[in-house]
Amino acid sequence: QVQLQESGPGLVKPSETLSLTCSVSGGSITTYCWSWIRQTPGKGLEWIGYIYDSGYSSYSPSLKSRLTMSVDTSKNQLSLRLSSVTAADTAVYYCARTRTGRNSFDSWGQGTLVTVSS
Amino acid sequence: EIVLTQSPDFQSVTPKETVTITCRASESIGSSLHWYQQKPDQSPKLLIKYASQTISGVPSRFSGSGSGTDFTLTVNSLEAEDAATYYCHQSSSLPITFGQGTRLEIK
């Protein structure tokens, strides 16, 4: 049973960069597509982007200019970097797995709350 | 961007009732529609994929139907543990989008 675990700072200052890692255990990071999704009370679930083990990625148009996703197959980890954050980026951030970018999310991490505040 | 609109936003039901949640897409998405259940302080859990395909380990009282723009999630003989928020998700085209959620309260 694959397990996903998000980690990173819970508090980020406005205008700084939010950095998160998703560690995958119990399965390989290869042959799957990995998404980042965030959830806020006001906007619900919002897809941020996805990345394959090859490094091929697709980002949400609304976040694309501030977003970088990467994958480290040697560590079985994904990374997310979101620059120039504002209070609107405060959310619970999840990593989730799909077979391809056109499938359902069959595994999710527990999520990590990131608050943007000075 | 494909907009998914769920109805109702909230429903209060009694155990053993049957409830239907609908998800309407702003354009046709074929059967690329998936349903999730999220309980408080938990991550979403996949219930139904591709509109009507069942997921191993999910109780058989959960079923889905629909295609094109109109989809339904039906929960038969509700149990107390079904209290949760339910979301639909489309994977037909990018960006991936979710419905706003339907909160189900069990009286």
C-alpha cells in the first residue's frame, strides 16, 4: 500500500517562497503521475499541477508563473515551490497519485497546512 | 476551464435513507468524472472512478452514473459513517477541476 507524506514549513512570510516535499513509500514513484492539490475553506479543492517521473509537468494556468515542481526518483520524492506567496496561498496542501494525468486520484497524502503570514 | 457544479451544497438525512448528489459539468466530459469522500481532518478518498466504476474496498451502497455533462452519486441505505463532504472531479481536460462539495449530515 503506497503512502504519501507531505512535509515543509507550516508558516511562510508574504512574498517569500513556499517549499514542500512529498515522500512516497511502499511503492515506486515511477510509472505514475503525481499531483499537488490544495484546499481552502473558501475555494475548496484546487489542482495545482502534476509531474511524471520523467519530469514532464503541467501546471494550473492561475499558478503557472509562480510554480515549480520537480521529482527526485532516487529519493522517491516530489517537490513543490510556489514563489511570491500571499495570504491567498494559505491552504492545506496535498500530494496525490494518478495512473496518468487523466485518471482519478487513488492515493492521497494526509495534507500539510501552510499559513502565509508575517 | 471546465466548471463542475454540485447540488445540493448541504443535505441532512436520516440513517437508511437514500441520497443522490449531482454534479453538472459546464461542457461534455464523457465519463471522466470521479467521486471522493472527505471526512473532517482527513484527506479525500476515492469512491467511484469514471462515473460508475466501483473501487475495491468501497461499500456497495455507493454507486455512480451519468455521462456527458450530468452525473450522480447515489448512497443507498445511509449509515452514520457516511457523514462527510463529497466532491466530484473531472480529468477530461486541463486544468483538472473539482466541484465545490456537498456536505452530508446524518441526523
